[in-house]
Amino acid sequence: MASGCGCGGSGGGSGGCGSSAKAAPVMASIDEVEPTGAVQFEPAQAGPAAGDDAPAQLIASSEQEWPIISVNGVSITPQAMAQELQYHPAESREDAVYQAARALVIRELLQQRIAELGLALQVGAGENEEEAATRLLLEREVQVPQCDEATCLRYYESNRARFHSAPLLAVRHILLECAPDDAEARDQAHGQAENLLQRLDEFPGSFAELALNHSACPSKAQGGSLGQISKGQTVPELERQLFALPAGLVGKPLESRYGWHVISIDQRVEGQPLPYEAVATAIRTQLQQGVWQKALVQYLQTLIGAADIRGIHLQGADSPLVQ
């Protein structure tokens, strides 16, 4: 990209707008499982009397800067929580402290289970001893079946709309550049873009001339042409607008972090359905990851349910979960 306009196009017009309890191994069913997001635990309520405003996440008095937390008698120190806090940005300090404390509790549970089993370390490339021990523990106790061909094919048939090639757009634009935090310049650029659209309504063939005279993008030398754009080639806020529009001159300016854009979509080629063979590996990986995450959550909940955890509420299971 020749400039910071975000179009993703080159000057040549190609490219687009840029415990002591024994935890049993977990077996999760892979059939028809949707991929899940990051592993999360919701804090359990302290009891039936806990109202909406009750601090259910951490047990700590208002005088305490850090909660007093222990896992099977092992304390989570304030120093450890302070160090962990940097990895858990949140909207409030209370939320950040809870997330940091939760991560340390789970880490302690895993370390205690590793010690209980006496796992022999086999440190791999790029691992430290703790990472290697955790990997060995999960390999031993979180058992996940492999996704078979029938399951992958069934998922494909049930979700055909997801498997299309990306659409292509042939786009021209005029960039009225302005800083994202300059409200006055933004207003002026928007007004200028509106004026250019009025001019294009009167003189449809003047796009190249207007681009050359007004655009802040290097594509102005090619009449504003960005060539063919596919998804991922421009900034997200502009892409979301572009790919929802039909071919033709866009009737209003489109805004991005770089300013306001006057845009003409000269051609729109819709994406085509992808055959199963082209997406089978991606489907298998996606499903396998979803089942692995579900099994990991179940395993951690089993450890939590069997442990004596004080000072923080975590969702746990009273017995090993087997599906």
C-alpha cells in the first residue's frame, strides 16, 4: 500500500481498500458440536440471598485490597495476583482481580494434579517445565475422540451457507482524508463528499476527474480505481459497508478511520458455493477444536468441584463428567 488511506490498493490499481480427589478423564461427544469460544467460568452466586448487587465473584471485605484465596489449603498470594493482573484487562478493577484470581486458582489446581500423578516431564521445544507438565496432564486426562468423515459431511450439509468463496468487487473511490479524532475536519470532509456526489449525479462520467483533483489516495492517478477487492483487503469498518451494497454509485459517503469515501462499485461478483472437498480439513479442525474446548471446560470443572477452594466462587462439578 502506497499510503495510509486504508484502501489496500497499490498505485497500479490492484487490490482493495486495504486436590486428593481423583478426577476421571473426560470424554466428550463430537457429533454435531458447534465450535466454542474461549474457556470461561461464570461465578456462582454465594447463596439464595445474594442479590443483584452482591459481590458474588470474590469473598473479600471492603477493607481488603486483595481477596484471601486458598486452593486445598494452598494460599494464592496477593503478590501473585498483582503480577497476574496485567494479563487480564477489564472494565473495572474488581473484574480484573476476579479474572486474575480465577486463572491462578486453575493453575494451582493443575499443578496439584500434576504433583499427585507424579508425571514424568518431557519438555518439548519452546516449552518450560510447567507448560510441559500441563500438556502431559491434559493429554492423559482430557480424552477427545477424533472427528470422523460422516460427522464432517453432516456439518457441511447443515451449514452450506457458510461455505462460499468470498465475493469480488470492482471499486473506484475518492478519499476525503481527515484524522479520526478531528470532529471539525470530519464534518468538512463529509460535506465535501456530499458535494462530490451531487456533481456525480449531474455528470456521471466525471469520476476520474474528481478523483484526480480531490482524492488523497494514490489510486487517484488511475481514476480512483482500486481494482478487485475481496474480503480482508480493506479496514473492517469500510468492508462491512462495501460488501453489503449493490453495484453502482453509492448514494452516500462511507466513513472509515481515514476519512470519508465517495465510492462507485463498478462490478459485483457473488461468491460461489465451495465443494466439500475444499473445506473438509477446515471443518474437521473447527469441530475438533470445539469439542476439545468443551472437554477441557468439563475437566476443569471436575477439578474445581472436587477441590476445597476458599475466597472465590467458581462453577464446578460434583462428580466427573462423562458423556
